[in-house]
Amino acid sequence: MQRGNMADLILSNGREITFDLSKMTLRQYRGLFDIKKKAVEEDPIISAVSGLTIEEYLDLPHPDWKRLLAALFKKAREPLADPNSQSASIST
């Protein structure tokens, strides 16, 4: 369950997606850039981080899928930018 975070992406059907990067290891993240890796290996990782089932992920309209990937990689580049993140600084 989300903790009141703002959505990272809103799909065309109105569903809000908030990525949970803690569901992806560094090895899995790096593997997403391996050109030898097959989509069938990437799909479970991306769907888990997105909070979608595999079926929901595979049934996304193509534009939603492209937007989801762009939003995921944007968030993954700056994972500590979320002020609600557990790893964000709490000092004042």
C-alpha cells in the first residue's frame, strides 16, 4: 500500500502508478540495460516495481508502456529525490 505519495505516472485509464524501487535489486536494474536479456526476463521486474501484475503490464497500450518505462528510468536515476523516501535525509 502506498503511503500517500504522489503518483509517478497516471496511465490513460486513470490508474496511478507509484514505483517501488525497493522491489528491484541493483543486479536487476543493471540487467535491464543488457541487450542480450530477453523481454520475458525484464517483464517481471518492471511489473513488480510498477505494482502491476504481469498480465496488466503486458496488456498496457503501447503509449502507456513507453511512458511507464520513461517514468521508471527517470525515477531510478534519482531515487533519493523523493522526500517521502525512507533513505531521504531527515536532518534540518
